[in-house]
Amino acid sequence: MSTAIDTPPATTTPVVAEGKKQARRGETLSGWAFAAPFAVLFFLFLVVPALYGLYLSFTGETLTGSGGKLLGFGNYAEALQDPDMWHSLGNTLWFTLLSTVPLVVLSLAFALLVNLGLPGRWLWRLSFFLPYLLASTVVVMFWSWMYNPKLGLINGVLAEFGVAPVAWLQDPNVAMISVVVTTLWWTIGFNFLLYLAALQNIPEQQFEAAAIDGAGKWRQLFSIVIPQLAPTTALIVTLQILASLKVFDQIYMLTSGGPAGSTRSIVQYIYESGFTGYRFGYSSAISYLFFAIIVLVSLAQYRLINRRSAA
Amino acid sequence: MSTYTLSRGFKKQTHKPGENPWSVSRIAALLVLVVLGATWLVPFAWAVLTSLKSEADAGASTISLNPPDGFSFEAYRKVLSAGDIPAWAWNSLITSVAITFITVATSALAGYAFSRVSFAGKRWLYAAIIAAIIIPPQLLIVPLFRQMLAFDLVDTYWGIILPQAFAPAMVLILKRFFDQIPVELEDAARVDGANRLRVFWSIVLPLSRPILAAVAIFVFIGAWNNFLWPFIVTTDAELMTLPVGLQTVKSAYGLQYAQNMASAILAALPLVVVFLFFQRHIIKGIATTGFGGQ
């Protein structure tokens, strides 16, 4: 470190103070010049719509712009008594639970397997990661075909074993599982990569020391690897819960939220209230209710992670 | 120099010396990997196989690996001559490149300001950006769509691009990276009279190429594959991006399964090919930005 050149002298003459003020103004000017392109987009396409949405949520605004008068908390009260809203919210939470657990546990298992240094490493990495690069539409096209009741590969293979065909996307008891399986296939690559990168940052010496102490492979897994991965796991769980709560694409395209609303997510309900029901105000109110849940989840995670790292 | 190709984030790790490379447990692990890897490739393989069949064979109710009509590229020819897919791919490319370019440029500039310049209002803006990271864009679709109507940007490229062309998380990632660059490197240039923009352009940016590439890759993949916003803001079939366009026709193909799969494969192809060429960079980019997102 060089000695700071711009340390203020003990006594500043008026001229120097004036110069400093000017310098500060210059800094502010150049700071904003650098930040401005981002700040403008951020303001126009995030701050404005967030505030505008909040305003809309208190109105009866529709597509045509009629009925845009202030309703107070009318939309919120309606949403809280709307069985479809609760059903969609329940589906979303159920999907989040069903998808987060395997997306964390299996991605770790896959990363551990690939990290063993067995032959064909790049190929395993490729096959687990490749689906992550696909657009939701492509994923849905592949899987609608896999799940096709009459012609799909899954029922075809099951038939070879004498199993009766399953209505993967049409049976309300199965549809959510099918959506979760598709999601697992599609997105596991991201968590897998994060775990793989983290695994390779565990210092080799730790394993050597453990091996000298006579710790077996499984013992090493539970006493070194998994504890070392704790920060990564916390990050992955956080990102995964937030991603799962926002599910829309694959459900909307695989099942349209059916059968009988059994897979409709909250984002789909927001979309439908706004863009097929044309109730912009009501849709915005549900958005804000859902946002409140996301904030609560984020705060809870933040506290959990901080408590853990403090301990 | 095999360490060079896989180092930097993904070093190649093989069995340790003295350990039997073909112990029973390693063979068992390999078998599990083979089964899992194959399972993960099945949906691709099945789609490719279907796309190469005739429509009659694809719609036959038995799973056949050896269809009576044989294999051909007929379905691809039909899909491509129908004409929409190349146009949608072009729309996807234009919008994704624009989104990536604007996002990287604005995030780098803002990240630099947060890292190096002390300006009035900095703390407020920074706090706003951090708070914004938890706002899911999905929740803003209704007000954003109203705004687009007001700006007359519905059914335009800019309507697709602008709401996706900034990323608060990327500003934070880049700020953190710039924080690690020694200020002394810039001080020398500044003493020589170079202004901030010049220092940023000729000293900071060249040092930041890897992280800029990582951010660009991450943003590009997200933009190329994004569905909900382009789906909402485009109704004109000529302006649709690939994911949105495919969604509108996938039901129109009806029972033409071979063509349906051919169009899915065509849509998947560009990113898959890019990935095969730049695998190492892309994986590293995803891992870096994934970790940096917090």
C-alpha cells in the first residue's frame, strides 16, 4: 500500500477546501455518469412497474381501463377469500417442497459420483448439464412426448413389463409428480455444477489427513465433504426454493395447470387473472401477496444462514 | 498440459496413487453413473429418433427402434420449409445479443461506479439494487405490460429487450470483482491525467475479461431461453422468439410427432452446439455467476 496521497492536511486553507468540494462534485458527477445507464433501466423497468403494480392492486383496473377506481383493500380481501388463489398457492408450495428436496440431494449425489474421477467424466458432466441449456418450450415438447399416454416412451416401456398405461399428465394424482420429474431433469444441471465446483475447492490435504487417521471413504464423506459443502448447500437451497416458488413455464405448457387446477401455480394464477381474466388490479394484488411470502421466505433463510455461520 | 485445459475451477481429479482404480466399489459407482447418465440422455435420444421417423411410424403405437419406413430428414425438411423457425431463431438471436450486450455494459459501468467512485446517493442506489434482487420479474408482468402499451412497445424488439436488459445481481458480481483489482494500477494512470472512463476502458476492462465473459454467457442463456416475458409482449408471430413461437405451433402440429420433435431439436441445437464448443467456459461462467448471485 502506498501512503495515501490525498490525506487531508490538518488545516485546510479556504482555497483547498473549495478545491475539495469541487473534486467531490466531480466524483458525484462521474459516479452518476457511470451508474446512469443501469439506473435508468432499473428505474423504468423495475422501480416504476413495482410502484405502478402496487397502485394497481388498490384499483379495479381492467384491460380496457374501465373500473379503474380506487377500491382500497378490496382486491386483497377478495384474494384472501378466493379458493382458487389458495389452491394455486398450495400447489406452488407443494411443488416447491417436492422439487427442492431431490434437486438438492440428487445434484449432490451426482456431483459426488462425477467427482470420483471415473472414466468418461466430461460425458457425465455433459449429460447432467445439457438439459439446463434448453428452453422451457423444448423441454416441454420432449416430455409431452415421453408422457404421451398411448405413444409415449414411458408407457411403452411399462407395457413391455405388463404395466397398465398411466395418464401422466391427465391424472390429478400423478400430474404434479410428472411436472416435478420434468423439472428435475431440466434444472438439476445448475445445482450439480455448483456442487462440482465446490467439491473441487476442498483442500486435498484434508482427505490425506483423514486417510492417515484411518477414516474410510464414507466416513470422509460425512465428516469432511458434507460439512465443507455447507455454505454451498445453503446457497443452493436458497436459490432453489426461490426458483421453485416462481414456477410457471413448464407447468403452464405441460398441463395448463390442470387437471382440475391440480398443478396450477401462483404465477400462472397471476398471469391468468391479468391476461385472460383482464383483471389487472386483482392480478397485481395477488402479485403483492405472493411477494410478501417471498420476502418472508428470504428473511427466514437469511436468518438461518447467518445463525449457522455465526455458530 | 492437461491441467491447463481443465484447471481454473475444474481441475481434473483422478484416483489417488496407491488406490486400485478398478476396485469393486469404483466399478459399482461407474455402473451407477452409466445408468444415470444414460437416463438423462433418454429424452434427447427419443426425440432425435422420433424426428428421424416418418409421421406414420412416429404415430405407431409400438416403440420401435427399427421403423418400417426407415430414417430420414423428411421431418426437418418440412419444418424448415414451413418457414417460421429460422425467423424465430433470428428474433431470438437479435434480442438475446442486445440483452446481453446492454446488460453487460450497464452492469460493468455501474459496478465500477459502486466499486471505485464515491458519489452522492451511492448508498441509496446500492441498497435499492440489493433489495431489487429478491423481486421476481414474474410479479411485474401486469404493470410492465401496461407500461409497454403506454410506450407503444408491444410487439417490438425493444419491448422484448428493455425489461430484460439489466440485472441487479450482475452489478453486484462485477462490483465485487472490481473491488479485488488493486487501486494502485489505476492510480498510476490517473496521475498521468487519464480520466475515469479511460482508466475503466484501458485498465479495468482488460483485467476483467473472464468475469465479463462469465456474466455474458449467463445472461445470454437466460435471454435465449426466457419464455414468460416475450410470450406476454409479442402477439405478432413474425416477432416471436423461438421458445414463444414453438409454443404457439406445438399444438398446431397435432399428431405430426416427427415434425414436432424435429422443431424441438432445431430449437435446441444452437445452444447445444455452442456449449459443445465452449463447454469449459460456459461451465465456469455458470459456476462463477451462480456463486456470485448471493
